[in-house]
Amino acid sequence: MERRVYLDIARIPPFDGRFIEGVAFVAGEFLPGASPSGLFQRLAANRVYPFLFVTDGEHVLLGALTSSPQSPPDQARVAVLAILRRFLNAIEIVRERVSDLTVVVNHRYDRLIAT
């Protein structure tokens, strides 16, 4: 049995002047001719690195961290929604602020085994 730890996003310090504000989950259906690898590559080229990217080739579910409005603007970036619209339709986005996230279960399974 190995201990696993879930990252406490609220405790991540700022990096390069950017603060993590929240988590965004995106679901959608691929447009004809659009590919999962094409979407992922375009997001990565725009410095969006999903921590979750699940697809069956027709649908996608992805999750990524979002930065705060106080973060310095990045002129080289394209609006993420514009990228998503080039690859997906039926786009659904759910955003959660880091301050609203709580750990519901302490995943310490090693405590299940008496020593």
C-alpha cells in the first residue's frame, strides 16, 4: 500500500507573477475533422497544460488550472475559448474557485490495516 497525497492547490505559491485562482473543467464534442491530439497540441502551444484530458475520439473532458485576474497579462496568448471553438461544439465549462474547494475524504488507506 502506498500513501497518495492530493495537491492542495490553494497552497501553491505564485509562479512567474501568476496566481492560481481556480480550476476549469471543459466538456465538448469534436467538430468534424478535429482531433484530440490537435486540440491538446494547440492548447499546449498556448501554454495551457490540462491536468486532465480524457477522450473517446468524439467527446473530451479536460481540466486545467486558471490564473487570477491580478496575474500579469500575456500578450502572446490566444483566448482559450477561441481555441476550444475551433475544435469543439456543445462546449460546457464549469469553473470553481480554489478557495471554494475542500478535501471531503482523507485518503489515508493505510489506516484501514491494523498494525
